[in-house]
Amino acid sequence: MADKLCPRCGTEGKKVNQKTVKSLVEKKVKDSDSYQICINSDCEVVYFNNPESIIYSTSDLQVKVWFKDLDDDSVPVCYCSNLTRAEIKEAVINGYTTPTEIRKYTGKTITGNCLIENPAGKCCHQAFVKEIARYSSKDNC
Ligand SMILES: [Zn+2]
């Protein structure tokens, strides 16, 4: 069980495919099935592997991580298309409120490479919907 906790912040990690880690970390990554991702936005650890005592931080990755840099508009939300937070914001302001509409509006329609392009190693859809909600609510302007 302790294997699942981020060594820096103690948040429970989520299992991540080693293909994702290998694709995004700039250093040589050791073969292992035990990589976890730390989803705590305040923690700089992205991947950890407790059995192997390995930690990769945001600075070890080739890309910015959407759930770590919440206030950086240049961060991609959809990595397959390099569709950024700023582009989503702009599309929402222009009245587009679903991922499909926003993809059409921005012309960024490439999907399907999440395993090797997205730091979470999974589809961006949920994150995409959350970002739209963030910019759709007028209360926190
Ligand atoms: Zn952490």
C-alpha cells in the first residue's frame, strides 16, 4: 500500500503505463511496471516508482503538465492536438461549449495518442470538460 503514496506529498498515486513515462521523461527510464503518477497540483513530483526509488519531477518532463500548472494558459489540455487552455478559454468566450465544437472551432481534431502524449497516459476528455466548466462559470470572474 505504501508503494502507492507519493514520496514527496503522501498523496495516493494512480498507476501509469511505463510507455507514458518513457515517452515524456527526457532521461533514460528504467523498465518497470510500478510507475505511479502524483495528481496533487501542489506537488512537483509527476511520476514515482517506490520499489525502484525513482522520482521524476515537472522539470524532468518534455511537456508542461496540465494538472500541475493550473494557472498557465499555454499548457495543453489535449496533447494529441496541442490544444491549449488559452484556446479553450477563447472558444468558450465565443460560445463553444463542448469538446467537439471546440475541436472544430480550433481545427485541432487529432486524438488517440494519449498513451504517449498526455502525461496522465489517458484520454483528455474529462480534463477538457472540466476546463470548459472553469471558463463557463461567470461567478468567479
Ligand atoms: Zn506528490
